[in-house]
Amino acid sequence: MQTTLDVRGMTCGHCEQAVKNALEELSGVTGVEVHLNTGKVDVTYDNAQVTIAKMREAIEEQGYDVVV
């Protein structure tokens, strides 16, 4: 499956990498593409292994906000 998350608070390459790493550490996430200029994060995942809520939690733990 694929979803696009709207992440607020990313301002630089470090922010982009922090979000990407947090998502890639989750079991079931197979692809992450961060668009720093728009704040959009495209995630490819297996919904049998990971939920959008879990992805959101991983991003928020890095200090960023996910807009629903």
C-alpha cells in the first residue's frame, strides 16, 4: 500500500533524514520518499505489519507534527 503523510516542522536535510530513518526502522515500511519543499512524505508499506498511526507516532517522536 502507499500513503502520503503531511509533516510539519521539517526545515533542512537533517529533518528530512530524521523522518526517513524513523519510518524505515518500522517493520513493514518498504519505501520512504520525503519532499522537504512541500512537507509531504510518501510511504510504501505492508498494512499487515504497520499502521499509519504507528508511522505518525514514529515521526512525532522525532519532534515533527503529522497533519491528518
